[in-house]
Amino acid sequence: MDLGRIVVAVDGTSGSGKSSTCRGVAERLGLRYLDTGAMFRAVTWWMLEHDVDVHDADAVSARVDHLVLASGTDPRDPTIEVDGQDVSVQIRTDEVTRSVSPVSTVPAVRARLLDLQRQIIAPPGQPSGGIVVEGRDIGSVVWPQAEVKVYVTADPAARAARRAREEGGSDVGATERVLRERDRIDSGRATAPLVQADGAVHLDTTSYTLDEVVSLLVGLVEQTLDAPA
């Protein structure tokens, strides 16, 4: 197995450390990196900016093809642009966080982003792979043939504490309630629900440091590379 062709699919719950872990793994191994969650947030931000009711699936479906979305894959500086505008900061607001779940359940949104995600994993005319992809349905839907599949979780209280620190001291209790509700919606949606993909390694990050989790995933990739064909 060639490192430049490998696809590492990392799924899991919100706040479990996926983004930091995946960026660390990609940087350490010299791979590309794709945050699919940022893509859903970017669509959500655009809908809010254009006064689309995010709870109206038909309205969201009717507008999802009206925006131009571009995702950078440099793990040291992952970018997300909408209509040529860098929205890396805007997509992390509380308003977007509260609104992303209903937008992400809309089949038309998932279908459009699925196509974009697969084009990034396997650019037309280029070899596929050489990338770490994080999300909630990467190993189950987006790229089930991934050579390495991981399902990352953590205790809800630990996830809430991490997210609150990231957001500059947000209320931990309120953050935990938001995360639990996001878990409920993601796991229960009809289209591409959050599940542990077949063949995925389950990793509970509650008791590990970020460096330890990155090392564990790098080890899984190296084991795959060393495995006999």
C-alpha cells in the first residue's frame, strides 16, 4: 500500500477531537486533510446569510445549488470558501452551530456535498487518496472502501469541556446539551446517519491526550501500510 494513495476515514461524535486529531495525523504523515463538517457549516452559513429558513427542507433544497464551495486540504491551514469568500471564522458562530443539524439532514445537501467530497478524495484525472477525511459518514457512505476507518467518541461531559474551552469559556452544561442533541439528530436522520462503519476501529479519546490519539491513528496507518497485500 502506497501512503500517497491511502484514504483514512475518521467518523465520530461532535467534540470528540476529530478535527485536531485528523489534522495532526495528516501533518505528521504528509497527507491532505478534509473537514467535511466545515462544508456543512459553510452551506448552513450561506443559508442564514440569504435568509433561508434552515428548518424548511424544501427551501434549503431549492437553494443548495446556488453557492460555490471550495475546501482547502492543507492540514496546517485548512480553508473553506463560499462564493470566493473565506468563511473559516464565520462558520464557527453559535448561530451556525445551532442551525447545522437541520441543514445536514436535507438529502439534497448531503447529495451535493457527497459529490464534492468524492471529487476531493479522488480528483478527476489524478490518483485517489493521500488524504485524511473526517466527518460522520465517511467510512459508511462517502468512501466505504477506505483503507483505514476509525470511529472516534468520548464521554459527553469530556466533549463538552473541550468544546467550551475551544469557544472561550462557554457554559459547559449548555454545551453538553447541544452536543447530546446533535448526537441524537445525527444518529437518527434517515439519510447517512452517524454510525460506526463496518471494519472501523472504535477509539474512545476520553482518557487520551491529543498527541496520544494522533500517535494511535498514525500507528493504524503504518500497520496498514506494512500489512501484506
